[in-house]
Amino acid sequence: MSTVALSAVNLMEREGAEIARGLRRRDSDLLDHLIEVYQHRLLRYLIYLTGNRRSAEDLFQETWMRVLRARQPVQRQVAF
């Protein structure tokens, strides 16, 4: 593999690790960034998968609702 290809792979791995850490921390800035960057790409992919824009839009909305719910702090229940 060329040096350029290895550099690209290393960059993607670091970026993936940073995203994973941010998601575990429930970093709201990261979630906003992910929505901004990936929303159009995700919708196009869902249209491709479903072959139906309306179904794709429903899945798209559900996906981001789950992402936004993940942003909320975890509610801890206290056992009595």
C-alpha cells in the first residue's frame, strides 16, 4: 500500500475513534456536526436503499430522532 493510502487510512481510523469518543461523551457539538455533514448523504443513501423517497424520508427522520435522543443525558433511576 502506498504512503498516501496508509495516511488516508490512519486519518480515517483516528477520525472514527474521535467520533466514537464524542458519542460516548454525548458531545452535542459533535452530534450537530455529524447531522450537518451527513444529512444529505444519508438521505441519498436511504432513497437508494428503499427506492422510495417517502419511505427514505421516514427512515431519515427516525435516524436523526435516535441521534438526537442519544444527545440527552442518561437518566439514572434510583432504586429504593
